[in-house]
Amino acid sequence: MQFFLQAIGIGFLLSVMVGPVFFVLLETSITKGIRAALALDIGVFISD
């Protein structure tokens, strides 16, 4: 169980780090709104 919680923490950290996905997230939030940006962020979080 502890391994699972560590993996969630690492996945969350990687999903908020500055990188190409971060800039796609910024562009999506500006052009399509916050709901689309949240959907993108959740998809990135799940894929990690």
C-alpha cells in the first residue's frame, strides 16, 4: 500500500513539473477553457 501511495505522489509531482505537457496545458486552458484543461490534466495524471 505504501508503494501505491508513493507512486501517486511521484505521478502528481511529474504531472505539475514544467515541461512540454505544461505548455500544452496552458494553451488548452487559454483557448478552450478550464474544463478542457482539467480533463487534459486528469488524463496526464492517470497515464503516469
